[in-house]
Amino acid sequence: MHKISFQPFIIGVAGGSGSGKSTVSQQVLASFGADMVSVVMQDDYYCDQTHLTPEVRRQQNYDHPQAFDWPLLVQHVQALRNGEAIEMPEYDFTIDNRSNRTIPVKPAPVIVIEGLFALYDPDLNDMMSLKIFVDTASDIRFIRRMQRDITERARSVESVVNQYLETVRPMHKQFIEPTKRNADIIIPHGANGPAVDMITTKVSSVIGQLKRP
């Protein structure tokens, strides 16, 4: 076990489905590299549903906070914070369940937690040094979600629309939108360049301080 002598700089990146969270996270990762930044994807912490039939799995509300395995997510972030590597679960959206594989994530000076509810849990919020909410117009988010679900998750147009109307939209208003109050920074119009530049400048400053003797 490799213990670290400093407290990692933990960033939470939240926002609605299709808001541009991944763009922010990936730009931070690309700017500093995998040795400096590790990313924890909340999407991979959906609850294990092996005990449910495929038909029942498809009917679950995946946009409600209770759809996530919070104890495991908090435990893993705490482990990374303590300098311990984790085996992040891998979620397979084509079968609505975890796959039998895991994704190794090593501790790093900067930890990014990305997800719909990244700013929802008080325990996670307490561990974060910077909390970001990516705010994007609902029509843009819907279009992006539809394109993603059809191309990457083998979904039909009808199923995407029905899910959006039945759960995505109401859950966003009830649970995700209010987490903006927890944010230190709200990025308007999605992952716009100036806002991301400001974030990477802050991260660069943090990394620079860690490298000082």
C-alpha cells in the first residue's frame, strides 16, 4: 500500500445528463496526465442488479439518488484520499447491470469525481476541495443524451424519449438542479473554454504547490 504525504485535491463535477461534465473532466485529465489526475465515474457506481431480471432492470429509475451504491462510492473516495488504489466497478448500460470487470484507479494528487449527483452526498462534499456544477440548457442536454444512448447504449428513440419524460426531466428538477447550491463554481452554457481554462489554472497551481520541496 502506497501512502501519500499530502491530501489530494478532490474536485466534484456535477450537472444534468448531457451537460458536459465529461468534457470538463477529460480536459482536466488531458491537461495534466494520468500521473497527476485520477477520475472516478459515478455512472459506474449504479447498484448491482444481478438479483433482478432484465425486464425489471429496464424499469428502474436510474435518475434517482437511490439508484447508486453510495457506501461503496464514499468508501472508494476515502481510500483514494488515503493513498490507496481501488478497483472501480464497471457498469454495462446495455444490460443495466455491473459487468464482471473492474477498473483500477490509483491515487493521484488530483481526484475528479464526475456524475449526476457528484455534489449530492454530504460525505463526498466534505472531502471536496472544489465543487463544480456544469449548467446547460435542457434542450441541448436532451439532444446529447439521445445521441449518446442510441449510439453507445443501443437504445431506441422511443425508449430515450419515454425515459426522459418519465424520470430524467422530473428527477433533474427535484434532485440534480438543487445541488447547484453546493457548487463553488457554476459553469454556464456547458463546458465553455474560459471556464475550463480557469479550472485548469487552479489545478495547475495546486499541483505546483505539491511539487515544491
